[in-house]
Amino acid sequence: MTKEKLFQRLTFTLLCTPLLLLAGCPGDDSLAGTAGSPAKASPSQTAPALPGATQAGAPQAPTPGQMQTAEPDRTLANPKVQQLIHQAEASYNSGIANYRANRLDAARLDFDYAVDAMLSSGFDLQAEGPLADEFERLLNAINALEMAALKQGNGFSPKIEEAPVDAANDITFAPDPELVAKLKNELNVTSDLPLFINDQVAGYIGVFSHSTVFRNHMAASLERVGKYRAMMQKILAEEGVPQDLIYLSVAESGFQPQALNPKSGAGGMWQFMPRNDYLKRNGFFDERFDPEKSTRAYAKYIKALYNQFGDWYLAMAAFDWGPGNIQKAVQRTGYADFWELYRRNAMPVETRAYVPQILAAVLMAKNPQLYGLDHVVPDEPVLYDVVHLDYAINVRLVADVTGSTVPEIVALNPSLLRLDTPSDAPFDLHIPVGTKDLFAERLKDIPEDRRTSWRFHIVKPGDTLLSIATALHAKPQDIAETNGISAQDPMGVDDELVVPVQTVAASATPQRYTTHAGDTLVTVADRFNISLNELRQWNHLTTASVKPGRSLYVQQPVRLAPSMRENGRKSGRGRGRSRRETESAGKGRGKGKEPHGALSTGRNSLHAAPASRSGKHAESAPARSPAHSTSHKAGN
């Protein structure tokens, strides 16, 4: 096998997947559960069956055992090659375990690590026979799993649920007193939010209950809300907001913390605009994507709207269209009543539909047995400890000292836009529950100004200074000196080591490197202690070669929002912009439906970023700053 063919195979594997994701995959109604709504999916349902499982016809990917026994004579190879193969297999096996457990993002990162380890090793894959064979098997195995996953329509990323209420916006329902009376008689309407049932609400219940797409979306939303329900209910109670207004998020984002509309820029579970009076945003984090802080901001904002209009329905309409527009409609008609404004067509079509749609969703959620939703099992609450930081730290080090993984830390911190926390702004870091003391204890020997580069390692059987240094891009002598390791006092199993890693000093702006003759992406990545995927992603490269004189980012560029790529599927709600923006642009009601994003594989891709209801919540009622959260969990 030639080096050119190896790189062609790698390029196909890494690039074909995002292209397929961009194209999107048609939904399969056969996957829906009874009554058109999927049950709480087991891992085998939401992740395609692995090769070799019971699924007939699935691609056969090499199992870890096959990978280990396919080359019986490779024990004669270079010990460093053996170490590299072992490292790649370990990452591959971890990916398989995450894949089987339906932790698809974690599986993707594990597979990326396995491929990156071999590409950035510096070995000539053509000269090293066993290594070249191992690399080919690795790519084939990962590609087979990816293709199987794509047949289910999700790849290695959890499927993004859309908010499909837009299709039902411009509907006028004929009066149906019998249907309204029937619903009033059979529905549980006990709530601290007025649940008014009229022809419009009854009509939307009928539309949604007969829509497989909406029922699937509703079922997925009711699953996800389990992660956040207790936290949301606590915050809404503290702010004096009706509990059932948590279901407004069904239409806004389906309880997806990183929902983002690429056209309007609205983001988060409650679809706030980037500029608002409640949530902080900089190059390192965006609090719109923090479930707890954004919920606090939502509760304060919707309560301020209620205080302004004295009516929850008008507050909901103002949340959608903007309080200034609602105020003008009230002044123009003389009615401070949503249904009067509705009858007089004083609001845009979307806002007229918004309130009855929310009421329909609330009623369906409160009566799940009538709409095929009673089998839904809510997700487990997200629990975490909070560490208040005033220094920068890399997510990899956080994972090291808490005994977790980078994907787990990223999942607990959906507001992070980079793998580092900021050095010049406070940040509330979420870490696995019960690890706060461990975090503090293990960090005390690592200087604050080294916490974005240094690592932490617990010695395992078979570890050597060389193997640890190679895995973490450090020098054996530096590890020994930092930890007092010598021939007289050698390291032992379970020793906790601080691993000093030499990296390019951080600067206020992304640092660049100009390539020279003989440079390749592999050598540049190795020189600056970054992965090949990171180097390609930051510089929009698709090949392994680079011409002399090319200026490359060798530090992560500042990201002001989660990465997005359009995949061609319509999603979300498009109300366009806030009042200030729409008035300055001469527009006020433009829809902005946008396809949601699909991330390519890549270890540095923090977030999936689906489009959702385009936001509008930049204009505030009486300005308030969200209270700092002290809760250590997002549910209980």
C-alpha cells in the first residue's frame, strides 16, 4: 500500500461522513413506536447495531479481538510501533464501548483519537508493514460503523430533533363546539397557567396528535426534559412563573441546550439573541447554552413581560414577537387581551399561532395517555458539582483530575465554546458530581499559569516514563524531575503524576506558523502539540500536504458560536430578529427557517448546533441581570 493511497483512504473516511451528514437522511417512520411515537429508545435503537450483532446485513467491522490477532508476527516489530498500535486499539475499544452504550459523540472522539495517534506518530506508514495494515483495518472498521450509523440517519452524533410547529402556523380552524366540549371534558387542565381551550387550541391538538413528526418531537422533548425538569421547576418557582411554562421550550428548542438558528443567531434552550440584558457571552463561553443560567434568564424575562402586560398569554406573545410590538398592538386596538388581538389580526401569523400551539403542547404533555406519550421515560437528571474559576484551565486536564473524559466534561458544560476556560473572566465549571474535593486536591501542585497545557496521570500497570510522555506529548526527563522520580525512588502503580507539557505560549490572538520546505501537516501538528484534525479544522484544509509559505493557525481560533454546517433539512422557527434589529432593517416579521447543523468528526468540535426557532429575545423589559446560580445540579 502506498502512502498516497493511505492518505486518500483517510481523507475519504474523515470527509465523506460530514458530506453525508450535510445531505441528510430521510426519516424512517418504521422506527416509530406504537401510536406513531417512539418509546424510550434503548441504545440498540438509537445507535445502529454493531457489526457482528444480530442485525442482518450490517457491515462487518473488525472486533478488538480480530485487530489484536490479525498480525501474529508483529511482536517482532519496533517496540514503539507496538506501543502505538496498543494506543490506537485502546482508543478504538473505548469507542466501541461508547458506541454500544449509545454515547455516540464520545465514540466519535475515541475513533478520532485512534486515527490521530497513528497519523501524528511520525512513522512512515508505508515502511512499517504491521502499522500500515493496522491503520487500514482501523479505517475500515470505523468507516463500517459510521456507514451503519448513517443508515439510521444520525452517524456518530445523536439525532437532532426538530421543532416542527412551523408547518402548522397559517391555519384557521372552523368552529367545532363538540370537539371543544369533548376536550374540556376529558383533558386534565389543572395548572398554575390558565389553560384555555377554544377552537384554535383544539385544532392544534388535532393537528399535532395526528402528526407522526410532531409526536416524535414531543416524545423526544419529554425524554430530554427529564435532565432539567427539577432545576427548571425550582427556578420558575423562585421567580414566580407558572410551572407549565417550561413547555414553551418544546416549541423553542425541544429542550436542546445548544439549539442555534444560524440565520438569526438566536440560541439556547430559550432562543435568546446574542445581545441581551441577561446572559454573558464572549470568545470562551456563551451562557445562552447553559441550561441553568438561560432558564434563570427566561424566568426573569417572561415574568417581567407578565408584569408589563398583566396577562400570561400576552407575555408569551411578547416573548415571541417582542414587547414593543405587542404594546403597539394593544394601543392600536384598545384591547390588552391576546384573543381579542387574535380576532383582529393585530399580530403576525406566527405570533397568532404561537400561544395556541404552546397551550396545545402543554395539554398534550399533561395528558400523555391520550396521545400515545404515556410510554415515554424521561432521561436521568444531569447532576454536577460547580467550581467557580478565575483562571484558565483546559478541559483535558479537568477530565484527567476528575477521572472522567473530555466528552463528559464538554457535555456538562454546553456553554463552552473552546477547550479552555477564560483567563480574564470568571466561569462556573461543571464537573462530575462528587469530584469537587478531588479536583481541588489534584490541581494544587499544578501552577495556575500551566493549567491550560499540563496534564495529570495516574500510573497504570505497564506504564513507563516513555509511554506516558509519548501519550501526553511530554518529555520523560521533565516528568521525572517534576515528580521526583529517580532510580532510587521509581514511580509505582497508582502514583499520581503531574505531567509538564511544553506548548506554544498562549496569546491574545490566535498564533500562526508559516510553513517551510519539508513541512507536512503531521510535522506541524506534532511540533505545536495539536492534533491533525485540529490543524485541518482551524485552517479549512482537506489534504495532508501543505505548500511552503502557507500561514497556518496553530492555536484554536476564537469561536463566537457553536460550529455549524447546513445539512439541507428545514428546521426550527424563524421569527427573524429582535425589535431593535427588525426596525433598523425595515422588517418585522420575517421568517428565517434554516437547516440545522451537522458536525464533522473532529476531537475539537465541542457542540452540535441544530437550528431551532429563530430568536428574538434581545429586547428586554425592565433590565435585570440574572442571579448567579449556586445550584450544583440540573435536576434531582
